[in-house]
Amino acid sequence: MRVEIAPALVRELLSDPKIFPELPADLDEDTELALDSLGLVWFLHQLGTKFDLVIEPEDEHLTAFSSLRDITDHLNRVLAGESGDG
């Protein structure tokens, strides 16, 4: 069964206080975000815990994960064509 990750789900995961303590509820999908390395690791951990989607943290994610749309698109590409890193 193929699952697709929606921007609303990414927004929900990012709103975790360990990632973005005060993520605006009306954040536009293209608004620029800046994840720090600890936030990235926790975000990827949450993906693994909740969706069994294992993606190893890489430095490129800090720049590639620059908006809700970018994160959502990346995760859906992983789901569609790659097995992840674990």
C-alpha cells in the first residue's frame, strides 16, 4: 500500500516543541523554514516512529528541507522511489 505524505502531516510533525515550538498554524507551504540539526534528527525520528519511514539525517537535508512543500516533496519522492536508508 502506497502512502502519500500531505503538507498538513509535515506541519503537524514540525509543530513538535522539540522542532519548532511556535510554528504558526497558518504557515504557507512555501514560507522559508530553517531546521537546525537537532530538529532535523527529531523530525526524522518521528517519521520513523509514526510511519516506519527511515531516512538517515544528512547535512543536505538542512538546506533541502527549507519549506513545508520542499519537505513534503522530498518525503514523497523517498516513498515513491527509494527504500530509505534503513
